[in-house]
Amino acid sequence: MEKYTVRNKIRKLRFQNNEMTQEQLAEKAGVTRQTIIAIESAKYSPSLELAFRIALAFGVPLGDVFSYDPEDESNQIINK
């Protein structure tokens, strides 16, 4: 059975944008810093609306921030 993972480039984009802090991104996206931390560390997948707001904060298309990749479940068990 395949499992899908939402991946992101938030950390990379923050540093490419004048070393934007997590707090600054949170303010632009209208969420808490804790939410940005959870998304950036892939512990939480944002809603579609929030994903668009994050992309808008960086001024890039959604696909430049987030990707949705299938992973083989057996590989996940090995990698944990």
C-alpha cells in the first residue's frame, strides 16, 4: 500500500527571502509560529488554503513550496 507525504521547502525559502523568521512567515500567513514549525518539520500538513497563503507570503507558486510524493510503506518502516 502506498502512502503519500507532503514535503515542503519552507526553510530554504525563508533563508532565500532575507532570512525570514518563522515568526515573520507566521504573521504573513495568519497563523502561529508553532504552526509554521510543525509544517516546516513535516509534523503537520497544512490545509489547502494555508498552503496557498504560505506560497503567497513567499511570492511563489504553490508547487515551489509544497510537493506531494508517494512513498512505499515498507520503506517508511525501515527508515523510522
